[in-house]
Amino acid sequence: MVLMSMAVGSEVGLRLLLSPAASHAILRTACTVVCIGFPVYSTHKAIEQNNHAEQEQWLVYWAAYGCFSVVEFFSDKVLSWFPLYYHAKFAFLIWLQLPRNYGAWYLYTKFIRPLLLKHQAKLDCIVDGTRNELNNFILSHQREVLAIKHIVQKCATLVFQAAQEVLQNTTRAVGGSSLLGAPTPPDNTSSPSADDSAALDENPDEAGWIYTDRPPPSD
């Protein structure tokens, strides 16, 4: 039974991966987990354990993945129409992270590093100039930046309070509807019914008066 369930599960998984309708969503999620989730955690462990070899490995990976993301930004809309594109992308992302002779190190040493060393002087000027311009812009518009920060914080607080009020109102509405749906207890102080009134004694006296709740007066 266990072997049969394992065989059925593997067959279903293989069909889902190979079917065009389901493979896109599954493989896109898998690519996100493989290319971002696992490397983020591995980088965190390398920093916390102060493992220089692991740090170098994941720095090289992020450099390779950054270049791949730039290329993918311009080519993904076209290449995604090709069959088995996401399967090839998933295999490529795994190849980038292989521990021995992994693809990120190969791409970095063969293509990325020579290109960056060739244009390092120009890139340094661009990076330094961009940082200086950003710093000058922030210093010259410090009041506007603080005002925008205050507005964003206030909007976030208002949204949080509104969400809390909606949640409280929903909880109260659910509690009120449950109370309204509960059966009402019988009222013991209600007036007597017609049967009860008919069961009362009706004793007329000599003058013709009828007493329904007390016996007739004695002589």
C-alpha cells in the first residue's frame, strides 16, 4: 500500500510538472523559493557563523543572480512563451547553487568578473556620483523627507486602527447574530390563556354578579 501511494504521488507530481497548465504556477513558485528563499537563509547562516568560505560563495551567487535578473527583466516576456521555459529556468537556478563547481562561480569568473574589471573605473565614477547626488538631495530636502515619513507613518497608523475597528465590528456582529439565533426562554409571567380562563369557576351570586377569581361571599 505504501509503495502504491508513493508511485501514485510521484506520477501525479510528474504530470503536474509536465502539464503546461499547472507547471507555470508551480515552477514559478519553486523558482522563487530556490533563487531567493534558500539563498537568503544560507547567507544569514554564513554571516552569523562568520564562515568566510560560505560568505564568499553566497556573495558570488548574489552577483550572478543579479546579472541574471537584469537579463531576465528584458527577455522573460518573450522567453516565457517557449515550452519548458520554466523547467529550464528552475534547473539553471539549481545549477547556480551547486556546492562543487557551482554555476555561479563559473559565470562570475568567466563573464562577470572580466566585464566588471574592464569597466571598473567608469562604474566607480557612476556609483560614487550617484551616491553623492542622493546624499545631497536628501540633505537639501530633509524637511520634505521627514514630512513624507511622518505622513506615511500616520497613514499606516490610521489603516491599522481601521483594520482593528473592522475586526471588532465583525466579531460583535458574529456574536450578536449567534445571540439572535438562540431560542428565547418561555415567559412565566404571561397572562393566562383561554383554556386557563375557561377553567376558572364562574359562580353567580344572588344579585347576578359573576365571580371568576374568588368564591362568592358567604351570607
